[in-house]
Amino acid sequence: MRFEKLFTAFSILSFSYALTAQQPGQVQLKIDSSNRTLTVNAEERVTAEPDIAMLHIGFLTTPSDAKGAYAEGARTSNQIVAALKQAGIPDSSIRSEAQSLQSFDLKVHKFRLQQSWIVKVPPARAAEILDIAVNAGATQSGDIEWNVEDERALENKALESAAARARSNAAVLAAGMGVKLGSLVYVTNQISAPQIPLRYAQANFLGGAAADKAAPPLAIEPHKVSRTASIYAVYAIE
């Protein structure tokens, strides 16, 4: 039988003694003959297919004087946004992420304009929209963030699964130790999502609009979305 992250705090001695059971962020429990408890940790991870893809799309102009870089950036910016809208992406799904006019070489007074957006699309259109943006002038792109519309429902599912595991583990543990499981004394929980570092400037599309437009879009497979819930519970034992 497999136990996940279980530990017990039993006090079944004929004499009384005072101890303290504590884990970071958890309640302090006094363990003695008058306070018979059983504690369990349980963790469950649930996954779902994504129904949202957040594309990080942007461009970087060629080195030029400040006015030239700005003018080139304005043209490219409007071309990309127009192409996205032409593809059926609504205004509400296009959000500016960053924009800056940066010095490229102080000695010769060269500058570059950088701009980026977060574009919300259905997962099935991620590769298509990225391809459209690149052909419109996008020269940089970062990771695609996959998510679900109803994040709360996915988190609730993870929490329910973890709670059920905690109850089951407590019952099995009590039976294995030859004691009767009593009422719940204390419970706490934590829900987490995987942290995906954004590497925006790491993936560059060289050529932009000058690239081979006949080339097919990238082969992009959506990542499943996951949430993990952890439960720490304390039960009385009889």
C-alpha cells in the first residue's frame, strides 16, 4: 500500500509529557496523553486541456537614428496589429506588453525600437496567428502560455481531490495503527500552478516579413494545464 507524504503524531503513553509538533506555516500542536491526534499531508494534481493560448509577439527594429527607429517601429507596429485584426482577433484579445526606444550604440547614436503584445487566441489557432504576425513583421516571440477560461473550477477540482486523499489517508492510517479516527481538528490548504519562466527575447524570427511566406506555420502542440493542491489535516483519535 502506498502512502504519500504521511506522518503521524501519536501520544499513547501511560505518562504525560509535553512536545510540540510544527511544520513551517502550520499550526502548533501540543502532544501529550490528553491530546491524541493524527496528522496527514496529501497532495493531488489535476490536469485539463487548455482553451486559451496567450501568445507573446513582438519586434525589434534595425539600428537607426532615434527618429528613423521610431518611424520604422510605428510602421511595423501598425502592420502587425492590422494583420491580427484581419485574422479575426478582437481588440480585447490584444494587449500591449512592452515598448521602448533603446540606445543601440552611443558612439554613433544608433537606436532600436522594441514593442511586444500578449495575444489571446484559441489553442487551435496559436500556430496560425503566430505565423500571421511573423509575416506582418514580428521578429521576436516568447513562450506560449496555455490556460483555461475557468481557472477556479480547475483549482476546486484539485482541492476536492486533495481533500478526499487526506480523508482516505487518515482513515487507512488510523485503521493500521489500531485506533478509531475521530473528528477533524484542523485543516489548511495550498493551491499552486506550475511556474513557466517567460523567455521573450530568446526566440527570434530572423527575416520577419521578408521570410519565406510559403513556409508552413510551426508545428505547435498545446500543453495541458495543471493545478496542484496540498492539504494538511489534523484529526482526533479515539
